[in-house]
Amino acid sequence: MINLPLLPIILPFLFAILLLFFKENVRIQRALSLVGVIISLIASFFLLVTVKSEGVLAVTLGSWPAPFGISMVSDMFSALLVTTTLLITLFVVVYSFTAIGEEREKFFYYPAILFMVTGVNGAFTTGDIFNMFVFFEVLLIASYLLIVLGGEKKQLRESIKYILVNVVSSALFVITVAYLYSVVGTLNMADISVKIAEIGQPGIITVIAVLMLIVFGVKGAIFPLYFWLPGSYSAPPVPVLALFGALLTKVGVYAIMRTYTLFFVHNVGVTHEILMVVSILTVIVGCIGALAYFDLKQIIIYNIVIAVGVILFGAAQMNEAGISGAIFYLVHDMLIKGALFLLIGIIIYVTGTSNLRKMGGLMKTHAPLGWFYLIAAFGLAGIPPLSGFIGKMLITQGAFQTGNVLGSIIILASSLIVLLSVIRIFIYAFWGEPVELPKTKRKPYARMMLPTIVLVVLSVLYGVGTEWLIPYVTDATDVLLQPSIYIDAVLKE
Amino acid sequence: MNVTVIANILIVTTIVVGLIFTIVTMIGILRLPDVYTRAHAASKSATLGVLSILLGVFFHFWLKEGHFSISLLLGIGFLFITSPIGGHLMGRAAYMSGVKPSELTVGDDLKDAVKEAKEKNMERLKD
Amino acid sequence: MKTNDVILQTTTKVVFFIIFLFSIHIFFAGHYTPGGGFVGGLLTTGAIVLLLLAFDLKTVQKALPFNFTIMTAIGLLLALGTAAGAIFFNVPFFTHAFDYFTLPLFGETSLHTAIIFDAGVFLVVVGSAITIIQSIGGDS
Amino acid sequence: MELVMAILIGVLFTAAVYLILSRSLLKIIIGTGLLSHGAHLLILTMGGLGGLAPPVISEGVTDFADPLPQALILTAIVISFGVTAFMLVMAYRAYAVHKTDDMNQLKGNDEHD
Amino acid sequence: MEFVLLIFLPIVAALFIPLLFRKIKGIHTGWFVLAVPVVLFIYYTTFIKTTMDGGHALSELQWIPSLGISFVSYLDGLSILFSLLITGIGALVVLYSIFYLDKNKEKLGNFYVYLLLFMSAMLGVVQSDNVISLYLFWELTSISSFLLIGYWFTRDGSRFGALKSMMVTVFGGLMMLGGFILLGIMGGTFSIRELIAQSSTFVGHEFFTLALVLILLGAFTKSAQFPFYIWLPDAMEAPTPVSAYLHSATMVKAGLYLVARFTPIFAASEVWIWLVTGIGLLTLFWGSLFAVKQTDLKAILAFSTVSQLGLIMSLLGAGAITFHVDEALFSFAMFAAIFHLINHATFKGSLFMIAGIVDHETGTRDIRKLGGLMSIMPVSFTVAFIGSMSMAGLPPFNGFLSKEMFLQSMLAIRHFELFNFSTWGVVFPVVAWIASVFTFIYSFYFVFKTFAGKQKIGKLPRKPHEAPFGMLISPVILAMLVVTIFFIPNVVGKWLVKPAVMAIQPYQYSHPSEVGVHVSAWHGFDSPELWLTVGIVLIGGLLYLSLSKWQKFYGIQPDTLSLNALYDTTMMFSEKGMNRLSRIYMTGLIRTYLLYIFAFLSVTTIAMLFLQDAFAVDMSSFSKISAYGLINAVILLLAVAFVLLSKTRLGAIISLGAVGYSVALFFVIFKAPDLALTQLVIETVSVALFLLAFQHLPKLSDHGEKKSHKFVNAIIALGVGVTVTLVALSSHSQKLVQSISQYYKDTVETEAGGGNIVNVILVDYRGFDTLFEIAVLAIAGIGVLGMIKLRLARKESSDENK
Amino acid sequence: MMTFIWVSLILVVLSMIGIMFRVFRGPSVPDRLIALDGIGVMLISAIALISILFDTPFFIDVILLIAIMSFIGTVSFSKFIERGEIIERDRNR
């Protein structure tokens, strides 16, 4: 099956198109989107297994030889991310059945999700820099649709900022690709890597590297480009927020990791130093934000920023521990952010507010919610044996190995701030004197709990079962650290 | 006197005619006193100008390159149909949006017609 | 206010067909000369816009009774289907096939699966552009 | 020619950014329009402007303009058309709901309480 | 049997607790729980025999073998000692809690789950041979402590204390993890045994001191050393059994365990000895000083715990000296440390239980309201008396023995000649002695202010009476131990202490019996420590009697200058301060955010361009300037200027259209017919769209934007423009590699069957781009439809009213 | 011959620039529009001449396209100026 890497992209796309035919029928919408996600997920698992056994899979579309057609490349890194993406989408879709409301379901909610997943998976899989731009646009426009769908006052206000920042960053993306094309004359990522190695990364390529960092940094929300994120992400309803929080910034992070391990590896002293400084600053500003707010959504949103900083810090180390830590942390963060957003969605549903000061004593009425929240919170903070630990440990190890002592200690200390910010939610919302809750139906609560719990359990398994994942992560790390594996797979002819 | 020379003469003539009209258009648009007169310059002489030039180019491709361009002919036809209508619409739009004609204008029949129509409309709304 | 647009409406009826034919021409010419699905689709869109300008939404809807969202979806399916056909032959996605045929009337022509793909593009462009224009125009 | 184009593109970007930073939503949208024009011209310029003929196979022509940037621009044009349309509608919906196009009044408090 | 699994036994048991609590109402859940520590205690005693011979037992459970992380239960003297403390005291505490906590009023299910969780965690900490799993259990103790302190979660104090303890201890834990990772890097393994084996190679490694400091941070925070002790007094909000268990007998000793465990690795370092001894002594002094200030029974005990932990810590530091000097003089410091650790667990455990009993029976723990309970609660008094006197260091109680040894060690430090100790060493015994005086005072203060003096029964919330029998069992057992140990110190020493000492100082002993320490209560009149003790009793007694006269001097210290105030300020800052800080730059205005982005973009890029020597303009690579190109450029410029200057929206659209058309003209000039076609059509459709949308939009206005803002905007915009231009010129001048497009020109006819290369690229070579680009268009279409048709804004009341 | 085309092209472009002056001067919006329409027409001439200069027939489609587009543009602008709304929902209401 030569087209295997394409399936996780094409299948959601196909189902999204099919859903357009049944705009008004909510039941078909739900069923089809569920089926679509599950089938794609199965395909992605199959892909994961194949990549494990056969190494990097590359297919150049249209049977053209490699640098001329568009190559799609599934290495372990992208296969892992693709699978995680679909996994989270599955839970969010099930959660949405009860949480999103029938009006939105009738106006292309599910197609938009599937289109977005198409874009995300495409961006993860593509081996062509301009094609990546196209996939970015697919996921962005789907996200514009999701963020504004419903047309509530706040949504409209914030989505303008979101769309504006992203339009600017897209324009920057285009010009950066143009610069790169001008210098190396090719668009295929493997080929670019080869060409850059041939010419030994002159200064202009380093400048382009910085531009790339800025382009992807806007999407990945690094300092000082993240400012748009907290406001915009707080606008859409929770399931959308969960999807955004778990997936969108990660695409930017993926792109940075990919380009900084594949292209710009000949002047590490400059490019990766910048990346590292920026990532530490990202962690710090994320921490400030996570503490500054008393709003459930905002606290978790700022934790996205922190996580981005941590992952990129790991990636900037360019050694085995650092990179595999970054990969571990990346997947962990996708899972746990999804879980946390779904959890706070339930809290907001139960209490009718996202303001922490208006909550209290939920432990007396909603104990299971509290416990699962606590587990997820500890997982986020990297308490072993939960999911965040191993990534953070490896990242720190990698940083110590390269001698970045201060950075590692900041990363470790950031865990404390993360813990403080999420435990504050626990203390305010679940402990304390109970406040009067608005009347809510029990049934939706239970239905929303189901996918959430499974996701939390998955994240716990991710932490506990680290040993099973290590072969996969090692493969992914190898590809990132040795670009030749990737290049050989793409340019094999 | 072979074909090329004839073709050249044809081409040059048409293009020169076109150029003259084009320049006249420019002068008209710059110098005429109000919208309506300028619209007149733009829609009529400009159309003529472009038609001639296009014809010249058509001849060039047909006679010298052997490329009988249907779309060029189509374009000539299209311009011929639409250009005056565009002028008409713009003139009307100008009038409706309340642009005053030049003081040199002798009579304004449309004013009364519009007034009448408006009054009728008001009456209808009253019912 | 009721306005008198007889001149415009009459010409539009003629001009619409000119534009439409031209767009079809450009669409088919695409593979060898400038043009293609995009421009073709956009031109058709332009033609429909002209209709909308000269008449009104309701009239045009009656004249062109399509659901443009569905048209978009069909276009996407068509494009995807052409590309995905390759899956059944286990060759890389998007592998096109073409051959030269000698058809009566047209002379030697190449039949290319890319043209189906381009037709998908055409449909999507028309469908979504008109969807957008109709929605904005229909908004009060 | 590339020099002229580079400066021109710089001007386009300057104007676009200036408009994007302004307070009026309308100007911002117009600014994004300029931004995409600038980006498209840039791709073309980066491919090189020296080609002698359009990249269409015809007899006796060998020195084509670089077709690849053109294809990329075409893609980019269509995408920015879609995004602009979307943004336009979003802007006027925002105006309809918020009754203002002043970005200072459209500011969020970013949930600072 | 794989006894590593036993670490998890309490957790497994905890799984059934909520069920038992809910199903079996008649029997106090505690009875079921009690079985766990008892069984474990009995099981662990069987190892004493092994450890007495200097042996150890090992059992391993793999977790992440690829990274060298596993659960290893490594039982040597030290681990067994702690395991026995944990399970032994644990059993007593559970027994006590059965009577302390009412089975009908309390949520015992939760309580015992937390307690069992803690027990597992603690066993894990003291038995793990792998630093990573040690860290795992370490954090688990912090978490279970958090849950236990916050057990009565509706009380403000509980929540505050829980958070505080968690913040401090988790912080330490994280730093410790950093230290562990550094050790792992230095030694290439996470196993403590293997690390110890190669510890000699670490000295001088660049990370050595850093790792040491980081690990000590972990130990100091957990063991409530100065200045991290602040969490411990607030942790007293926990139910008393918890305080007795976690916050005096076991969890706080984890830090001591850690220091002891890592002594073989770090003892070589001067920093280690100074820090451990110095901070320990400072904590001892500080804790004892402030214990006298407190008025809450449990707070007194908390500060006394802090102080006693400091004592043991300083002993551990002094014990490390033996690494450098092989003199008998220093050899018993380590013994004293371990011995006092045991003693402290016995007397402090009993004292806490008594404090709980007093609280339970009188309804208050405020020492100012208590007094004269001696006659009403004789048994409690006896236990409290025994515990206090032992704490004060008086015979015939075990505290006396270890206190004497402590003083002896501190005196010995004077003779240590390395690391500047010869000059500063004299400070140690002086501080130790003063601290002991205060220890004496607070011990008396605790027991006599509560039980002696006038009865103030009227002031008590409840009518006091002696505690029920069950509640007294545990404190009485502990008190009996206090006395017993005094008489058989050397038996305890042989069974428990010496094996532990050997585990701490493997470089010195090969068998426990080699630890040449013999404990005796009487050293003769010429021993200095005897006279020190006499001095303590005399001065302490005097000061205690005049307590009311000088206790008020504590008021001198303003509240704002204390460490607690520091913590409170920090927490306040983390909420309010961060909020204020974030308000400064998170303005909610998109202009601000974009300013950051653009400024960053232009500054970094231009800086990189020149720093990296990348700026280059190579005129020869440029094509020649054509006249029509130039004219068109002028047209474009004019159009752009008109866009900027136009005052009406129509004018702006027209000029934007003009820009679009001249771009199209550029496409014509640069031989791109496809682009020109597309651009023209799109521009027209866009203009139509603009016109359509603008009928819904207001007139163009700059809303009175400030001149200064406009100026800043212009500067930033110019910066971006210049950046784009410069990079464009540079990258065009450095076309270092031939473009791939020649391939398309060569194959388009033969292999792709087309003539228009651009179109063939679009539908064939790069058809995938096109497929998703039309997807973008389609999504935009449905998006617009959704946006216009779906309007929930009408329904919602409004979120702006808040 | 080429020189002749060149000169013609320059003349056409100069006319365009002359008309551009009217676009800026106004004074009314319809003035500008009319001037723009004129520019559009001249653009057609210019491109026609350019196709001769470049010696390629591939731009001829552009000519027809500009004609179409400028017509649509003119119609929509004039409707906008006249009525403020360019596409009505139902005219017969």
C-alpha cells in the first residue's frame, strides 16, 4: 500500500466532503464524522506499525521523481503526531455530541473539524515546504470557521484578532518560502536539506532560519509572538478550544522542530541558541500568564504557552535526550491539554461560569470530576508516573548534557508554576465552601464525562507505559537527529 | 507590394487611428467641465480608440503570424456592446447620486422625470 | 424605488452567454494555453455576478436552481476522486493518465484525467464563490 | 528590474503594515489585501524576472520564465481570495454585532479579572 | 518473594477502602487499614537479621528499563530502619485515628486512602535504589501530604496550609530531580548503589557542586530546614494523626534520609559539610527560638520538630567529616544522628497524640486557654511529661542520650581542621548549646502550661475529661518506648542504628559491629557535655520561670519581616502582581500584539542579516530594467499612495482595485499570462465582494487616532518594508543553487502531456496543492454561509454585562 | 515596425497616466470611476500592443478578460453609487 501515509489526510477530507451533503441532518452528521475519525484512526495506527517495521515511508505524488512532485513523508515523528491528532479528535467529536449544541452541528461544525484535522495531519506529513503552507491554510481557514461559528459577540471580537494575526503570518510564510526558493531553488524538504548542506549554510540561510522561526513561532505561540493566543482561544466553545489547544500550536512546534533539525543544522551556535533563548522566555511569560488569571480557560491556555516553550527548549538542545524528551512532551501535551480542556468544559457546564472566584466545593457534589481533574493536573505538572514526567526529565537531561544549567533549572521550576496554576483551580473550584450551582441536567454531564475520563486514563497510560513507547520515540529521534535517514527515504531513486 | 507591406500599412493605420482617439480621450477626460461630458469622452472615443488598436493587433496576428484570433474578435465585439452601457450606467449613477452638471448645461430633462417618479413612488408608499 | 434597468438587463442576457462560453473555452484551453479551472470558474462566477447585478437574487435562483454548497462538495469529490483513483492501481496518489486520440471534428486531442480534476476545481470555484456572494447579498 | 521590484514590494509591505496597525477595521482589511499583493509579487521576483517568454510550450521558444513561482502564486492568490472573503464577512458581522469598527472598542480585556 | 511489590501493598489496599467504607457501616474503617502497617512491620522485622550482619536484600521491578528506570527495593540498615519507623508509627497512628476520627461524621474513605497512599510513597522513598523512582515516591509523599492537610477542605486554613506545603516541598523535589539527573549524567546510571560505587570520580566534575546543592534543596525543603520550614507550622491544619505521622515522625524525615543516603557521594565536598551542618544548626536554633513564641500546642510541636530536624541534620553533616578524618572523635556523630532520629520519632509522636487528645477533649489547642489539666487527665499528662522531658534532654529518657551525643559531636567539630573549620568551628557548640537551652524551655512550656497551673475550665469550649482508653494506647506505647530505649540504648544501637550507620558510611565500615560507639548515660564528671547539660538545665529553668517577662520580646519582630510574610507576599505577587504585570502588556488590543510581532520581525531579521554577513546586492544577477515595468511601478506606487490617503471607503476600494490591476499588469510584463488572468478575475470578484460587504459597513474613519500612534505605526511599518526589501535583494543576489524548474520545462510535453507548464504544475506536478487550495476555498464558502446564517449572538443575553 | 509599436505603447501609457490625474483630482466619485473605466480600456490597448512586442498570443485572452471584468466592475460600482446595494434580494417587492 504505497499511499499509506496519505490515508490519515485523505480519509478525514473525504468524510468532511461527504458531510457537506447532509447539512441539516444532525444524526447523520454525528454518525459519519464518528465513523470517519475512527477509520482514519485505524489507518493511522496501521501507518504507525508500518513505519515502525519498515522505516520512513515516502511517496511522491503523481509518480514524479522526488524533488519535482510533492513528497509526503511519514517518519515516526509525524506518524506519532498524526495518530495523536486523530485520537484527540475522536474524543472531542464524541464530547461535542452533547457539548456543542445542535445549531452549530447544523452549520458545518463537524466538516470544519474534519477539514482541520486534514490540514493538521497534512502539515505533519508533508515533505514539501510550500505544500506545508497549503496545509497550514487548510487548517487555519477551518479554524477560522470553528472559532467564529455561532457568531457570539465575544467570538466575533476575538476571531478578528485571530484571523488577522494568522493572515499576517501566512504572508510571512509565503515570503519566507520565496526567499528559500530563491537561494536553494527547490521546495522539497529533503532536497532543501541536501542543498543547504552542499552550500554549507551561508548567512542568508541563517537569516531565513530566523524568519522561519518567526513564521512558525506565530502559530506555535512563542515569545514574543504569542500575545494573540490567550484572547483568541478563550472565545470559542470548549470542544473547539480543546481541539485548538491540543493541536494547532503543536503544528507550529512541529514545523519548527522539523525545519530546525532538517534544514538549519550547520550553524547551530546561532540558530539554536536563538531558539533556546526564545523558548525560555516563552516559558517565563507563560508562567506569568498562568498565574495572572482567575479564569479557568485562561489558566490552561497559558499552560499551552509554557508547554510550547518547554518542547522547543528540548528541541533546541539537538542531542538525543533533548529531542526525545521534546517528542515525549509534545505527544503528552497534546493528550493532556485535550483532557484538561474537556475537564474544564465540564466544570464550566456544571458551574455555569469560568470565573474561579465564583466556584467552590465541587468536591462534595462532583467528586469523580475532581479526582480526574487532579490526575490530569498532576500529569500536566509532570508528576511521575504520569504522562508529563518522562518528557520533562529527558529535556532537562538533554539540557544539562549540553551545559545549559540555568535553562534546565528554569524548566524544572516552571513545573512548579504549572502545578500552582492548576492546583489553584482545584483548590478554588473543588475545595472550599460549596456555592449554589445552576440547575443542570445530569445526563449530559455523564455523557461528557465518558470521553474525558477515557482521555485522562490514556494520558496516565502514556506515562506509566513509557517503556512501550520508547522504541517509537527512539525511531523518531533518530530521524530528527540524522537527517540522512529522512533524505534517503525521500530521494531514494 | 507584397502582403507584408499591405499588412503593415493596415496595421499602422488602424493603430494610429486608435492612438489619436486614445489621446483625444485623455484630453477630453482632463479638460471637459463635468462628469457627464467626461463620461461622453470616455465611453465613446475611448471605445473607438481601443477598437481600432485591437483591430490593428488582430491584423498583426492574423496577417503576419497567421494566427486568426477568435478571442480577439470576441473581445472587440464585447467591448463594442458593453462599453457604451458602462458609460450609460455611470452617467446615471452620477446623476442619481446627486452630482451637479456643469453650469454650462442648457437643459435638464431628467430632473423633472425623476421628480415625477419620486412623487409617484411616495404616493404608492402612502397607499 | 423601482428602477428602470432595461438596457442593462437586455445586454446582460447576451453578455452572460459570451462570458460563459469564453469561460468554458478558457477552461478547456488550460492544459495547453493560459487558462484552466480557476480562471474558468472565476469567469463563470463573474458571469453569474453580472446576472445578479442586473437582476436580483430571487430571479437568478430561479434561473439557476443549483445548491451551490452541494456543487462545491461535488467539485471536491470529483477532484479528490481523480487523485484517489491512483490508490486502486497502487501507484502514488495523483498519478494521472493521458493518451492521444484522434477524434473526428477535433483532430488529434489528448484525453487527460487531469481535465476531470480541473473540472472539480471549476465546480468548487464557482460553488464557493457564488455561495459567498449569495450569502452576503442575501443578508439583511 | 529586481531592484525596482524589491523596493516596490517593500513599499507595499510598508503600506500594508501601516494600514493593519490602524484603528479602523476597514483599513485593516484593505491592508491585508495589500499584504497579499506584496507577497505574490515577491514570489515572482524571487523566481527571477528575466524569462523571455511565457511558460507555455510553443515552437521555437526556449527561454521561459520560471513556471514554478507562477504556480505557487496562483495557489497563493486563490487562498488569499478565500481568506479575504471570509475576513470581510467576519468584519461586517462584527460590525453588525458590536456596532463599531473601531479596534479600540473591539478590544477584549483578555479576561484580566 | 518480590518484596518490592510490598511497597505498593498500601496502594492496592487503598483501592478497596472506599468500598469498605461505603458498604460496611458498623465497623470503623480504620480497623481494616490497621492490618496493612502491622503486616508490613512484622515482615520488615525479618530483615533485621540480614542487616545486622551488614547485608542487604534486593528486589527489582522494571519500569522503563530503556532509560534505566526501575523500582528497586534495596533494604540495607538505613532502609530497614526507616521502613520500620514508617510501618510501626503508621500502625500506632492508624490505631489512634480509629478513636480520633468519628466514623459517622468524617469521610474516612478518603482519609485512609490518602494515608495508605502516603505509606506506600514513604516506603518507596526509603527503599528505592533508583533515583528516578525515589523522586516518584518523593512527589507522591508531597501529594498525599497535600491531600491530608487539605482533608477538611472547607476550612481556609487547611487549603492554605495544603498549598503551602505542596509548593515548598514540590519545589524542593523538582530541584532534587535536577540533581538526580546531573548525577545520572555524571555516573551514567540512576542506581544509587552504582553511583556510590563510582562516587570518587565525581569530585571535580563541573556538575558535582551543582548536583549537591540541588539535592540538598530537596532535602531541606522536605525536612523543613531553614528557610523552608515555613510550611510545617501551617501543615498542622491536618487532622492530628496526620501531624503525628507525616509531620513529625516520617515524611519530614525523608530529607534526613536523603542526606544520609547521599552522604557517601557528597561527603567529599566541603560545601556539603558546611551546608548540612550549618543549615542544620541554624534550623535547630531558629526553630527552638520560635517554638517559645507560639501559643498553639501543635504550633509549638511544629517548631520543635523543625528544631529537632535541624539537630539531626547538623549531626549528619558532622558525621560526613569522617570521610576526611578517620578519628574516633567524629565517628559517633552519625550514630547520634540515627539514634536521635529514632528517639525523636518516639517522643514527638507521643507528644503530637497528646496534643490531639487535648484538642479533642477540650476543644482548643490554645495554650493561653489551657492549664491545670493534670488532675483531670493524669494519663495524658504522664505521657506528655515523659515526652517533653525526653525532648528537653533529661534522664532517664532516650532524648538525654542522644542530646549528650549531639553536644559531644558539636564540641568535636572544633577539632576538625579542614575547610576553615578550625576558625569557625567554635561557633557550632555555642549555637548548639543556646538552642538546647531553648529546647529545654519550650519542652517545659509545652507540658506545664497545659497541664500545670490554674484550671481555666470555664474558658474551654468543652468540659474536659480523660481521653478514652483506645486513644491512649498509642501514646502510652510510645512513651514506654521512650523510657525503655534509655535503658537499652546499645541493643537498639546494635539492631538498628549500627547497620544504618554502616549504610551511610560504607567507605568506613565493612560490618556494623565495626561502628565503635557505645552509648552510656554516664561519662564521668570530666566530660564537658555533662556540664553543658547542667548549664542547660540551670539557665533553661531560670528562663522558663521568667518566661512571662521576656516572651513579649518576640513581638519586636514585625510580621511583615518574617519568612511567612515573604511566602505570603510571593503568593500575593503571583496572583495580584502577575495580574497587574500582565495587564501592562496584554492590552487586548490587536495593534499592540502586532506591534510586538512586527518589531521583533524587523529587528531580529535585520540584525541577523548584518551579523551573519548575509547582506549582498549583486547587480549582475538582476535583469535589466524595462521602461514599461518602471512605468507600471510608478502606477502601482501612486495607487498605493492613494489607498493610504483616501478618505472614503469607495476611494479606498477603487485604489485597492487599481493596485490589483497593476499587479496583474506586472504579471503580464513578467510573462505570466495565467497569473494575469487569475489576478484580474479575482480582483474584480473581490471588488464586487468589497462593495457587497461595504453596504453593511460604516464610513471610513481613523477614529481620531493619535499622532504619536500613527508615527509609531509608520516607523514599524517602514521597518517591515525595509526588512522585506533587504532580504529579498540579498536572497536574490545569492542564488546559490540551480532551480529545479528546468525539469518541468523538459518533461511537460513528453511525460505530462500538456503545453501550459503553469497549469500542468497546478493539476499534475503539484496537484496536491491545488486539491487543498480548492478545499480552502470551499471551507471559506461554507464558513461564510455559517457565519451569516448562524447567529447565536441574538439568543444570548450578552456576555458584556459583567 | 517594432519601434512604431513601442512608441504607440508609450503614448497609450502616457494617456493612462494623464487620466490617472483625473482619478486623483476627482472631484466626485463618478469622475474617478469614469476615469478608471478609461484606464481599463487603455489597459486593453496596452496589453494588445505588449502582445505584439513580446511576440506571443498568450496574452490575448487577457484582453477579453479585462473587457469583461471592467464591465462587471463598472456595473457594480455604478449600482453601488446609485443605490448603495449592488445585489438586491428581490426587486419586485
